[in-house]
Amino acid sequence: MSHLDDLDDAIAAAAFRRLVLHLRHRDDAQNVDLMGLAGFCRNCLSDWTQEASDGALTREQAREAIYGMPYAQWKAEHQAEATPEQLARMAETMKRNPA
């Protein structure tokens, strides 16, 4: 199978759920570091989830679905202040993302 669109939706959904659960477990992986390495983070997944919902989810509802709690609570419990180095790495890798 070479085309992503040929992947069964149930399989894709199961893989997506596993990714989200993995990110919930790895709360030590900061969003800024995920952005700096891969150009996406939990917030991106939340935005993509909201977009895919065709208006059924608000931004906060989508974030809660990804974070497993309200976003403000996750930030307070798990998000550290980003360093200048992390922010620079994130800015550089974001240039590689598709428009």
C-alpha cells in the first residue's frame, strides 16, 4: 500500500489514538521540542482535529481531546518556559513545513 488515502479509516483512527495516548504519557516531551524536531506538536494535532471536525468541535474541545484535560491545566502542570535555543530551533524547523 503506497498511498495514505488507501489506508483504512479504522486503522488510521487506531494509529492516531495511539499517537495521542503516547503524547499524553510523554508529558516530558515539551511542545516546543516537538516543534523543533518535527515541526508539529500537540497543538497542531488539536488544530487538525478541529479542522477535520467541520465545526463540530471548538478549539478548546479539540485541545482537550488531545491533551486529555483542559489546555490551561496541561500548561500549568506540564509546560516549562521555552528557552531561546528551543524557540530558535522551532523557528528554523517551521520553515520546512508545507504552507
